[in-house]
Amino acid sequence: MVPTVLSEFLSVGESSAEEFFRNGLRRVVRIPVREDEITYVASVLEYYSMVSCSVEDNVLPCPRNLTDVFESFFLDTLPDSVQEPQEVAGGQIMFMLGFFGTQMSQKHNVPWYLWAGAGALADASMALRKEDPTRAMVLYRVARNFPFWTGQIRLFQQGLANYPEQFWAPQDTRVQ
């Protein structure tokens, strides 16, 4: 039988998935970080946890690997309907390196992808600086700390795999 908390997660909506990832990141982050960075990274994880790897109804699919990201964003095979391609590229790289970095390192140049992901988010930040300065600053900080965030996602993934009960149990909220 599936534990109650797990069964509730399996039927989640977007807000509860984002809350799950936000709380999970709070559990692994051991240094003070801004809440808006945690929320942004959690929203990236939430998005890719809820979309398929196959193309459906104009929804950008979850990449299967870093080759998908490279072909879409660096070889320019991205559909014209994708808005904010730099932010999407940075988010996909952060997701793939965070959750699957160990596997990806066997076939891909991880340091290059860390550089490319940070650069993509930095470019997105620059593009948004006049239109949405608050969001631009969040993207800038996440870009500046890109290796840190991919590492925190990796810690979260490892903790979830090895100690799932710690991530399903209620947690006191820490203000940072």
C-alpha cells in the first residue's frame, strides 16, 4: 500500500509539486540563500516533473538528455513558439545536471554544460532587466550560483532516493 503522503503527492497539482521541491531544497541547502532563488529552482523542477519527454500540444517537452538541450538551443532546432529560450535552456541544463549529472557525465562535457547553463540564465537576466527587474535579478543570482544549484538539486535527488522518509515528513519552515 502507498503511504498516505506519497499517494497525495502522486495526485498533485502544480502548487503542491512546487511546494514539495521547495521544501526538499530547503532540507539540503546548508547555507543562507534567498527564498526567491529556492522558489525559482523549485519551479524549474516542478515544471519538468510534470511534462512528458514527448511533444504535446505546443508544450516544450522535458529533455531526455543533454543532447536534446544542445540540439534545441545550440543547433537552433527550437520551435518558434518557445518564448525566453535562454531561460528555458538554462532551466533544462540545471534540471538535467542536477538530477542526472552522474549519468550525463559519462557522455557529456559537464563543465561545458555548467558554463552554458549559467551563461543562458545570465543572458536571460540581461534580456529581462528593463521589463522585469525583479525576475532578472533572480535569474542573475541563479546564473552566478549555477554550479551550487545543480549540486543542491543533486543532493536533493540523492536524499530522495536514499532517505525518502525525510522528504515526505513535515518540516519546520526555515526563514532565510
